[in-house]
Amino acid sequence: MPDSNGFSRRRFLSGVASTAATSCLPLSAAAVLASEATPALAGQNTTVSVSHEAASTPPVIVVNSGYRLLIDSARGTIASFQSTYGVDRELLMRDHVRLPLFKIEFMNERREFTEVTSSDAKTITVHKDETDKEQTITIEYKEIGELPVDGIVTIRCPANEMLTYWNLELKNGTKHWIGHVQFPVIEVPFDNPMERDRSYILSSSLDGALWGPVEPVAFERPGWSRHTPLERQWGGRESITPDLWLEDIWEGRQRNVPEIWRNPNYPGQWASTQLMAYYNSAGGLYMACDDATGLPKFIDRVMEDDGVTMGLGHYPGTRGPGNTKLPYNVVIGTFHGDWYAAAEIYRDWASKQPFCGKKLADRKDCPKWITDSAVGIAFPMRGQADWDGPAKVNPEYTPATNALPYLDKLAAELESPLMPFVYNWEGPGPWIQPEAFPPLGGEATMREFMTKSKEKGWHPVLYGDSLCWITWQKNSDYDGMPYFRSHGGETAVAHKPDGTFMEDVWPWRKNYWACVGTEKGRQMILEMTRKMAELGPSIVQQFDQGPGPVACYATNHDHPPVPGPWMTEGFRKLVKADGEIARSVNPAVQMSCEGAPPEIYLQDFQIWDGRARTCPLYSFLYHEYCNGHEGFFGNRVNDEALRLSVGRAIVTGYMMNFTLRDKGLIAYDWDQAWTRAIPDQTAILDWAKRTNHFRAGVARDYLVYGRMLRPWTVSNVTLRDFGWGKEPLVPSATWQAADGRVGIVLANCADQGEVPRVELRGKGGKTLALNIDGQQSERTVQLPCVIDVEMQPRSVGLIEVK
């Protein structure tokens, strides 16, 4: 029976069958699948209407050359979705038919949540229309959860595409808010341990991530995945394939509980695109949204007991009574190949959207120095890392002008302009905002540092702290609550569903999150940006920790009390205002963010602080529109890994950077104590100089302005595991210049010579131009062909196909 709020207490329970995937369908469905000739399904217009309790009826089937989709007519759920490229492969977990097609979470006026699902509908009607060009399935759900709530799902299946387009319309007859909608609910299985073929999940987290293999054993080994079946098969030397560049699928992830769906992560809370994919060698599942406006979503893999939910949440931000329709489609399809094949599908769509706009070569807002490959050098004015304490002043870098002699020496060694990153500059202590001023060492010396740096042709950088209002920090004994209260901080803070402040608690600090729907929250951020820009840096990075808004459930803010389109609209205005206020006091300043900028803000940032690991998804999608630098968390555990981080960054299109410790010495990575050993300074500076000159010189058309292609096969290179899984010591990538030339870039990061074997694609006679560590040569070849490239230790190479 419904409760006092009109909600049904019935819940959908997902069963777990013990039958094989091919036999999990009702008997009638299996028979129809075998014959695909049942008269009821062959007609151009078919309608099946059943009650929730009705007996099993034949499924509705759509078949084309790439997929086979079955919709259970009785339940209105997805019974099967198969990839049919050569070898048929079921992409969904067994017994998927028992999962609802969508879930709705309502919130009442007392901030109480109740979930209903499509499987709770009183009646379900399935209708299929068919023309020569496409088939359309329409599923109607009436009185969902014993509420005055109806739903209509429309699935368009064009005949000439491997993609299907899903939409949902809800008629909400209650007076409650829609907190979020999960649609469609799709769960993929764990890998079968008896099979050699393993599966992987592509995620849009940060600059891109590839997770796998998809194994339940990963629950018991958090952290980085250190092995794959491919490595065991190949041993120490073999082909470079994306499947080697992996992260543990469960690394830090939460289980599927209601709370995780109440906070969108796109755009900007670490999700940069709307793409996910799941695949193995037999076929893959493509999932995306065709939303060019960047409305808030939850896009991520979610743990289940029996598989992985390809989580997709939507936030209409509406209240009943009324109708709500997704203003975009969920795109689901199949592909064959690795993650690059899925990314190509997405890139074909994205490149036609307004957010792509001008390419880097045509952008007037990106200064020449960004494309000239300045080298980033970070130094902390106070402390050694984020978490160490007490955070003592470093005399080498405080005041900031003390750092100039060390930077002068590095610039001479690198023969390059620098991007000096001034870290831990805030007066009360590292990463404190908004009570950050005056800066450590005083405003006058900070301005002097900025002025002298720019006179030398350098481009200094200051970081802010995103939407964070810091209230406590351990390593500087900072208590920010008096400032918070005296400056009206309470009116700026986002609220959790229970009405309490949204707080982020770290081991070494605490902060509240500002709501972009409040004037006080916006002004806190804009004022922080203005004061930073006034100090004279070339770059301001205000939007740290992901450039995007946080959810807010406040009932007294100027927005609906649930996540919704107001978040995207508010943050878009904030990004624009942030750039305008910075340039009002510093006309030449450029804007940056932490992690790849969400695609809808691609034209609003001129550079970004990369959080790239081993899957260059963002570079593959958007490098020709904007360049980023590699960031300061590169798994640089020793000298060879340090060189590899540089090589990995260069071949995938990023600018490089380093962190200084005391006495102006290059350290391995940021956020590490200075008690560690230091790298060989001469060796790393030589490697950095040559690779950076390579990026800015002979490989410029590719690594600065080019478009990344699917990699041409490179084999016969050493693989080594430094903690991120086995990686090639000769990372490589394939690029296309604006004039159509193709270039393969290679960076031998090893201490010994390597002879990578490169498989060149194409047809007919071509001229190859080779530049291997400065040695140039040409040869004529007949494509396709294979060449062996002799590379000395610590060398870079470019193979151009003309």
C-alpha cells in the first residue's frame, strides 16, 4: 500500500539466475530469437499490452548487421543486447531481463526520498513501428509504483547505424520533485574466469581511464591492477596495445547505493565527457548522451554483486504535477575493436557540436607561448607537500623572488621558456581560500616575481581552490571558522539532502563547498580570482578539483531544491564571469583548470592541469582544440619512471612539468616528502630539453596542432611495471597533421637501446621521412609495410608518411 506521501513501499528485487546467458530468456523469447519469423513480430506495427502480472509473451526484436536487441514485452525491460560483428556476443549480464528499464527517485517537501522503477508499473504496453529507414519501439508504463506517474520510453533504431537512440518522458502526477532518474539501467557481467578473453570499461573520468579486467576478485585488491592475461601471455616484450594501460576497475569506487546518484559528476566533477564503453575482442557496448548543452548527469561505472552497472543518471530538476522529457537522447550501440573505436564514434558526433568551435590553430584567445611548449616548474613557498606539517616556510622560495636564480638555471639548462607554478603561496597556509591574502612574502614581492618572470619570457601560474571555502587546515593550524562566520559563509554553502552543509573532510583540511546558485558563493570565487589576477600571473587556475558545480538541495537558495539544469547554467555563467573579472585587471591572463575541462567549456579554457594516466581519451577527442600540461601526479617512482612520465606525456600531446624540492632540485613528483632520493639532475634535464624541443620543433604539426588517430601497431619493445600495470618503455602514438600527413611519434625512455617494429598502414608508394633523435633520412616504401627503427637509449623519433 502507498505510504502517507503516496509512495508505494514495493521494491524491485533483482534475481540472479543460475542459467547460462543464452538461456535466461523466457522459452517463447528463445524460440522467437531462433526463428525470427513470428508473425506477431514481423508486421510493421505491433502492439503488446499486458498487465504487470501477465504471462510471458514474445519479445520485441530489432536486428541489424551490428546488434540484436530484445525487449521483453511483459516487463518492458531489456532482455538481451548482443554484438553481432562476426561472432555473436551477449553484452549484458545474465538474467538482465529482470532489471527495470529505469528508476525514479522522488523527493517530497520533507526531503524524504522514495524510489520507484519501471517494473512497478500497473500496466506495460510495447509497440513497434517499422519503416525502411528505421524501427521504433515505444514502451508505455502506467501508474508506476501505485502513483499517478506514467512513463514513455522511445527507442529509435535506424537501419543504417550501429547506434540506437533512447528517450524517456515522464508524466509526474504527484507534487514531488524528481531527484534523479537512472535510465537506461544496463549491467554488464564479470568476466568468465574460464575464458582467456577479458573485458574492459572505458571511463570519462578526468583525462580518461581504462578499467579492467572486469573481475569480482578486484573487490579484494584495491589500488592499481598490476597484471593482465595479455602480459602473462606475452612476457616482457610485445606489441603496445591500449589493453596494457589499465587501472583496477574497483579502484576507490563505491557500491551501488542511493546516495551516489544524488550528486552529478558531469560536467566537471571529474567527468569530462559523456562517453562510456565496455568491450572485449568479440565486441563492445557503446553508451553516450547526445547532449551539446552539458546538462548535469551521473556517468560512471557502479559496483554490483554480479557485475557492473554502466551508471547513467539524469537530473531534470522538475516538480509535479507536470511532464518531463529528456532534452537529449541516450545513445546505445555496438562496436568492434578497442576503446579507440568507441572514442571515434563519440568524436564524430562531438566535432559537429558548438562546443568544439575553433581549433587551436585558429583560436585567437590562446597566446603563442602556449603552443611554444613552455616547461612547467612547480615550487612550494611553504611545506613540502599538501599533507606534511608543520608547513614551514622554504627560504629558497620565500619571498617568491628568491626562486628566480634557481629558475634561471633551469631555463638555461632546458633552453626553453618556463611556466613557474607558485605553490603554497597563501598567507595563512597552503591551499587556504578565501582568506588567502596577503600572499606569503607580501604582495609587493609577489608582483615583482611575476613581473621579472614575464620579462624573462616565462609565464607564471597561480592556483586558487575551486568552490572550496576552507575552514580548517592541520599543517598550518588554521582555523577558518571565525572568518567564515564573519563573512557570511553560511549563505554561500551547498546543502546536502538532509539540509546540512556539504563538507569535504580531508586528513589535513576541511572545507565547505560553495553553491553556484548563491550570490555569496559566486562572489567568493570571483573575488578570489580577481585578487590572484591582480598579482600579475600569466595563468590563473581558480577551478581546481574539477571545473564543475556541486549538487545542492537547499530550500532557501535561488534554485530548485534538487540538482538540475540550474547547475549547468550557473556554472557556465560563473566560468564566463571568472574569465572576465581576471582580464579586467590583467588583460593577458589565461584561464586553466584541474583535469581536462568538460567538453562544453572547451573554448573557455586556454590550458589545463592534466590528470592523465595511461588512457589518452581526452587527447584523442579534443587535442586539436586545446593543449594541456601533464600534471603533477605521474607515478614518478624512480628515474626511469620519471622519464617515462615525460615520454608518455609528449607522445600523447601534453606539455611537460616538474616539481622542485629544496635547493632548486627536481624531485620525482609533487606531494612527496623531501626525504626521498632525488633523480639524476643532469640526465632528466637533458631528456626534458630534447623531448620538449622535439615537441615544439619537428613534431609540432602533430603534437601541438594534430589530431590523434588509432595507434598503428608498434611491437618489439620492453614492457615494465612501475605500479600502473606494465607499460611500454617506448610509448608511441599516431597523429594526423592538418594537411593530412600521418606521423608516428616514439620516445625511448629506457636505459638501453630499443628496436621498435612499426606497422605502416595504407596503400601504394609513399615517402617516409624519419627523424630519429635529430638524425634525418628518407626512404620510399610500398604500403602496407613493416619497418624496424633503431633507437638509442633516451631518444625520440618521428616517422612521417608523405
